Amino acid sequence: MRNLLSFGMTLVMSLGFGTSAFAQAPRQPHAGEIAAGLRRLGVTGSVLYVAAHPDDENTRFLAWLVGEKGLRAGYLSLTRGDGGQNLIGTEQDELLGLIRTHELLAARRVDGAEQLFTRARDFGYTKSADEALRIWGHDAVLADVVLAIRRFQPDVIVTRFNTKPPNHGHHTASALLAAEAFAAAADPKRFPEQLTQVKPWKADRLLHNVSTWSLGPDADMSGYLKVDVGGFDPLLGRSWGEVSAESRSQHKSQGFGVPAERGPLLEYFTPLEGARPTKDVFEGLDLTWRRWKGTEAVSAAVDEAVKGFDSRAPWRSVPALLRVHAALSALPDDHPWKAYKLRETESLVAACAGLFLEARAAEATAVPGSPVELSLFALNRSSAQVKLVGVTLPGGEAVTVDAALAEHAPFKLARKVTLPADAAITTPYWLRHPVSGGLYALEDRDRGLTGMPEGPPALSVGFTYEVGGRRFSVTRPVVYVWTDPVRGELYRAFEVVPAVTATLERDRVMFPNGSPQPVDVVLAAGRAEAAGKVRLELPEGWRSEPSELPFQLAARGDERTVQFKVTPPKGASQKGRLRVVVESGGRTESWRVRSVAHPHIPPLAVRQASEATLVPFSLATKVKRIGYIPGPGDRVAESLAAVGYEVTVLPEERLAGEKLERFEAILVGVRAFNANPRLAVHRERLLDYVKKGGRLVVQYNTNSRVGPLAAFVGPYPLEIGRDRVTDETAVMTPVKPDEPLLRAPNALSAVDFEGWVQERGLYFASKWDDHYRPVFTMNDAGEAPLAGGLLVARHGKGVFVYTGLAFFRQLPAGVPGAYRLLANLLAQ
């Protein structure tokens, strides 16, 4: 029986599927999509597009490849985008990577391409490909790119980026790796351990898709290959520019919504390796069955199916498709297109018959060893002759059905299965372990999933059916379906969960000046009548009061927050690790759950060991009452509250009626003015607050040709540029040795700038009025010092600060020096 992953990932946009997450509502392809799918059966060409991040892909080109040319197209993103920004929530790091993975899957469902990855982690912006390859591990990530090529077997490989600086180091690395993998994938001596699963593969050519947005309007494009990707398909009623815009607009966490494009759309290419076409990117390539010997019967059967299609009665094409299936089945098993085209044909048979197959669970979750009630459903929505032979339940039990599926006569089967006692807890396979270093660490059982968008579903059901005497088997994931009163019917994947999760509200617990800190733990029941005790495992010398707590949770889904008081040893200065342990039902476990919920993606959860870092440090705070004007995607306010500040969040709509003078300082979140232009309305009130003696600290905003900053709150002229310092260890050199910001209330030294994560800062000021005083200079290796990362200006009786320093990363990461520096800024 074909597994779900290969089944789902190789279906195409023209059938309405494409690369798909498991928890998606099923959709019946309409006649136009089926007609396009029939045409695709006659095409045997593929293109693999390679870049570094989610949103780097050229959706115009991908949509055109699949829709207009009928090709198999894939996007290989080296990373899952963990190091990017988040416009829709506070998720950072691996949770943001999870969101962006599913945004990519949503984009592929629109444009019809397939989605691939490597194990490389997006560790943030870098200016150097050498740094990227060093952190990732050159050979490891190259092996993953080679594996993707050998699996996908593309005729053409296309890079989004070139190797010419300046560029994001990840971008440059993606181009370098694509070129190296182009040759290595064809060499059986390179990564021979892969050859038990895949064969060497030689692509015909490597092209670079020239980024016209980086060129001037008068650039000479005559030396490039030119492709118009702006066609229109009357069967679908859409141009590829319209499809592309919908696809790209799925990258919502990055704010990449774009308008639909109609009419001619030119893309440009230049050959890099292999065949060097001069007129057309596919020049010299036969992308039909004629390229393969002994496929005449396949070509003839496909032509017959295409010519005989009746859009008003798609089921009449089933016999022709069965003849295509028979011709494909007669090809040698090692034919590179046999398995793929068989899956396409089988999906078309199901689409023409209007066949609907589904497996639902009565509950969204269950714990290992517990029963799960399943409802299986099969429906033939046409006059095609379909017989349901049987189903295979999770665990392997085969149930014989042997019943005809009459038109519009639903078949239903209710069964109860029991999860194994050692069933794996559901979590993204690349996040089973906490993320560190340059690559995701995979368990041995997950090695075969390397590069896949998702792992297999927690439970799946196999359906075997016959059409016209030919037998087909497909797998469906077990899903949970419910009805939201606003959004209607919704789907999510069924999940295996722990009996009890014990989730820490913070994964870094700060202990300023050795003071005891409350540690809240949210207990949640994965089953009814969950009872036991919970305790903290602490480093030697640390104390927890109480030492343990009993708990009882009556119903599945019940939650209870318990609190411990944790005290560090006297004089502690070294970080430690805390682990929450739950003893329940004869088992001792440690699990936390972090959930992701946004309307444009299915509900997601990451389950890992429940641990936190303990950070003792010294901190002096001169002020207490802080107003926080939030921007998108940061957790600065909650981080400050956790070390003793009284923080009041001030959304824009609250500012007009708020008495600002009650705050000793006001802090503005990252990109607040970008995300909410209405903040400009409050500019004069905020400056008046400063003038009367207040302290206003504005974290970074962006200003670019693509996203100009409409208004800014600074009291004097200041221009925000694109400068950044990506080396988190870059030396921070005070402009003035006696800089007051470095003396009080915390005496800062070089130690305070150790242990920073990802970067020093970004979007520094590029020009500023003489009223502003730069505090530090810093630079990446080989570059001139930058002074625009932290600027201070007196205004009336108060102080205004603009800073590009990445406090929004450092505070949640528990960097003591960042807390101490920000305390000094707030106290000026």
C-alpha cells in the first residue's frame, strides 16, 4: 500500500491537491482541473527550484511550470525560516519555523509545486556564505541537497540567487550548494550511503533565475534567456500571475501579501552548468513520453483520454484512464516516471468518479494505550462502477467490505482501535529535540524523513477499491473535524498526546539579585482522571518550595496552574537547568506543549521535554512603571514584567485616553510604526511626554523602497537604514569612555555583551541630527564600524532613544547583559 506521504506530495495543482499538510479539508477537483490533469499525464519533465528560505521562491515561475507547461516542479528551501520576523504573532525561532513550513505548504497547494527542505536551521541573517556553511556544516547540508536532487530527479535545476556579494549569506550558500550538488548528485562516489534508497541523478542543466528587482529599470536584459510566465488558462479561469499572487500571499507571517498580476510577465535566466540553451530554458529537452523507448502505448492511451474527456460527465473518462494505468503498469519498475504517473492516474480516476474517502476520530487526541473511535466514510459521487474491497485499520487489521459503492450511497464503518502503549507522542519530527547548532537533530527512526515537510500522520487508514477490475490502494490520515460557528467546518490532524503535560510559562527564568522567583507550571490532562504529583528537578544547591505538589484533573483537556518558588544558592552566578517531572499512572515523564494557532494554517503543537534555563544575575532598576506600545512579534513586555517591572501594554487605541505621565518610561515595540501607521497620530503627545521629563525608547523600525516608513516619532531628523551587525559576538566599543549609559544604574562591561544570540542588531540609523548621541560602534568582520545602533537625544526635560539592538531576541533568550543595558536606557 502506498504511504500517504508519497501519495499526497506528488499530486498536482491541476487536481486541486499539490503538496498538502495532512489536516486539510478535502476538495473535489472541478472539471477544468481534471482536464488539466489529463494533459499533464503526457508530460515527463521536472524542475527543481533552489533557494534558502520560505518566501524566497519565485511563485510566478512555479505556477507557470505546473499550470502552463504541465511539469513536475518542486521548491527546495534550505531552511524553514526560523530566524525571520513575525508579523502575526509572538512566535520566534522554531515555532516561527513551524508556521513558515505550513505557509509554504499552503503556497504549494495553490501553485501546485512540491515542497522540500534540508536539515539546515535558519540561525538569522548573515553576510557570509562561509559563515552559513560553517555553522550548518558544509558536507551535511550538501548531502541533503544531493538527496533532494536524487529523490526528485529534475531535468532542470534553477537557483533563485547568485554567488555575487553583497547578499544574505544563506542566499549565496544556496547558490553555491546547488552548483556543487548538480555535479555531486550524479557521482556515485559522493554520499554513497544514500544509494540504498536513491540512485545517482544527473540533471541536464543548472540555470540562474535573475532577480530583476535587484537591477535598475534601464538594465540591459538582452543577454538573458527570456520566458513569459503570464499566461491564462480558460479551463481554470485564472492567469498564472493570479495563481502566483495567491501563492505568495500565503507567507503571512512575513507580510508578503501581493496583488494579482495579469498580462505578460517576463522572467530571465542565465545558464550556469550542463547544457547551455540560447533561446529557451527547455531548448533541446523532450519533455514528453517520446524521450523514453517503449512508451508508445502510454502516449496513445493518454492522447485517447485527453481527446475523450467530457467536462459534463468526467466519470466517462474512467475506462480511458484505466487503459493509461495498464500501459504505465507494463513499464519496467525502474522507469523514472512510472510510479509518479501511476499515482497521478490513480488520483485522476478517483477525481473523475468523485470518490470521497475519509477517516475521522471522535476526539482530537488520545494517549498511548487508549482506545480511539474511528468513523470511516466512502462515497461514490458518480455513475462510475466502484467497489470498496476493504479497509486496513491502524495497527494492520484488515476489514473486508467487498461492497459496491452505488452512486451517492454513503458507506460508513465505525471501529474502535487501541493505540500501542509505546505510541510515539505527536510532534514535528525535526523538533523532537530542542534546537541548537546549525542542523536539526533527527532521531534514528526519522532519518528517512530528512527533507520532508512533515512526518507521517499519527494514525492512518488504508482504503482498497476496484474500478473496472483494477485494484487501487490509498491511505488517508485520521483527522478530527469540528464546526466553528464563524468559520464553519474545520479539520486538524489527530494527535497522540501525553497523559499529562507540564508546561512552563517561561523557558528562561531570570533571578535578578538572587531573589526567589515563582515558577508557574500549567498541567493539562490528555486523559480523564489524570492524577499524580509534579516536582522540579533542580541543580545542586537550588531549592524548590514545595518540593512536590499533588494534582488531580477530572476530564480530558482540564488544566490547572501550579506554582513553585525557586531559590538559587547564595551568590549563584552560573546558569542551570530545570526539569519538570510528572508522576502519574505508574509512569514518570516530562512533557511540555507549545501550541500555534492562526486562521490560515491548521492548529499545530510542539511537544518536548519540559525544561527551562535558570539565569541568576545582578540587575539594578531605577524605574518601575513602564508603558509598552506593542509591535508585531516580540515578547519584550512579558520579559520585563518577569524581572520586576510594572508593565502596562498600550495598544494604539488606548493611547489617546491614557495619562502618559504616570509612566516613568515608555518603550515602543519592534516595527510598531511599520505595523500600525496610526501611531503617527500620537507623535505629538509622545514627544510632549518626553519634553516634560519622560523617557521614550523606540526599538527598531524598517524603512525601504518596498516598505517606506510613513512617520516616525523622533524629536529630530533621523533616517533608518538597512545596516545591521550579524555577529552576535561583535565588539561593542563605547563612543565615549565615560558614557553615562554604561555607568548607572548598572555598571556595564564587556561581560554584558557575551552570550547574545543571533545578532547584535538590525536596521540601524543611517543618518541623524547632531542632537542625537551615538553610544556604541560595532561592526561585522571586514566592515567599517557602525554607530547608528543606539542613539540618545535630550528633548526638553526628557530623553529619547532609538535602538536597533535586538532586545526582542535577547530578553526572551535570557541574556543578562541585555536586561542590564535596557534597564540603563529606561533609567536615563
